[in-house]
Amino acid sequence: MDIAPTASVPPPKAPPGNSAARPGDRIFLGLSKGSGITLLVIMAAIAVFLTWRAVVAIAQNEGNFLTTFEWNPNADPPVFGIAVLAYGTVVSSIIAMVLAVPVAVGIALFISHYAPRRLAAPLGYVVDLLAAVPSIIYGLWGALFLVPHLTGLYEWLDEYLGWTGVFAYDGGAARSLFTAGILLAIMILPIVTNVSREVFKQSPKMQEEAALALGATRWEVVKMAVLPFGRSGVISASMLGLGRALGETMAVATVLSPSFLINVSLLNPGGGTFAQNIAAGFKEAGDLGRDALIASGLVLFVITLLVNGAARMIIARRKEYSGANA
């Protein structure tokens, strides 16, 4: 009796994590791990350097580093604090976010869901081009054009909202935290718009078409299908914009008249930011002055980490409701 030959069964392929994986997979895995570890090492090195120099400066400070309304590390004895800088940085960034995020989301929705294709492509290109403009150009434009033309707006705000104290205006050049916030809003607008636009383009087309088939209007489709899906992406885009607003240097230094005084009115000159103060004082600072500026940079570093950590927590909590896992 003849017996049919048994067909040979090929051996199972090794899983990607096995040592027998392809050399290319092992190389890519090693490079990926190495990149991640390198990033952590760089962040740790920055934190250690800033902390070391900050401790040296704070040890010689005769004032309270967190509450002192003065910056004079070259005095004898040295006195400096970050109260005014923290206030100016946070306030100008909040103004920028309040002005920029709604406009950026509107532009992103218009480009992705409303504008005809012939208009959407050039408009998207213009927005991308704005993101490539150097910050010093924004600063020069703000100093030479924006500041002189904001006087009328400041007078109008003073006339109708000056009773609040926040929008009181005493006249003079419009070199205030509000002006800095407007300029920062213009600068972060392209970043928030670009990221939000790409997120909105990834919204599930089947959900949009189903809503349209059921008789929903264009706005109802956006409200029910697009915005819930893109909520996490918009938060991420906003945090990217906030990161640039917190650390912007030359543009703010060009349009702001700094002083170590917290003014209730946002329209009158005064205040300052961490980045602006570092740029303005680093060249003329002595050894202790540089350490003091580095200490203020450490505070900005911590604020940025806290903001990004909060953003990650918000995104993680809302991810299951966004439709990103669908």
C-alpha cells in the first residue's frame, strides 16, 4: 500500500519581540528605546542644572523669592522675587488663549468642513505660512503697527468697562499686558488652527454622512460628530499654543513696558514675564544675577511641566468620550 508523502509545515515565525526577529526590527526597536531614554536624560539634565543654579541664587537672596515685588540681584544685599513675573506670564498667556482658541477652532472648522476645496487649500497654506514667521518679526510688527493702533480700542474699553478697574486706561502708549496678550494670540493662532484642522479632518465620515442622511444640518453634524471626536485634539493644540505663549521672549519684550509692579488694569503699562525678563537682563547681569534669572527660568520650566501634565490628564479623562477609539 502506497503512503502519500506528508507535506512539510513551515516553522512558525518568531514574534517581533523575540531575539530571532529580523535585524531591521531589532535596530528600529533599539533606536526607539534609545531616543526615548535620551529625551528623558536631556530633561533630567536640564532640571538638575536649573535646580543647582537656582539653589545658589536663592541661598543669597534677602527677599522672599515667591512674593517679593522687586528684582535687584546685583544690590548689596541682593533682593529679588518672581511675583510680578509669574503674574504677567500667566495673565498674558490667559489673554492669548481666550482670544486665540475660539478663533482658531472656527478657522479649522471652516477649512475642514465649510470652505470649498479651491478656497480651503490656499487658506490652509496661508495659515501654515503664518506659523513660519519668526517671533522677532511679530515683535517688530507689534511695536510699529499694533501698539499705535490700539489706543482707540483702549479708550473704548475705558469708556464702557473702565468702571471694572480691569479695563481702566490712563492714556499713553499701549504697551501693556493686554497688548502682549493680543500679540501672543496672533502668534499661537496658526499652531492651534493647524492641529485642530488635522484632527477635524480625521472625524469619522460614516457618522457625518449618517447624521446628514437623518436630516441634520451642517452645524448639527459638526456639533454631534466632529467636535466630540476632536475635543482631545483641540485640547492638545491649545496646550501647544499655551506652551509657546508662556515661553515667548522677543515679541513680548518688544511691545511691553516692564515694571515690577502689579497693576490691576490690564491696559496700563506694567508687569513683566519670565522670558522677557531673562532676555532683557541676562546681558548686564553679574554672576548672581545670572543665577537669579536661571532660578526664574526654573519656575517657568515647572509651570510648563504642570500645564502639560494637566493637559494629559484632561485628554485621558475625555478620551473614551471623544470617539478616538472608534
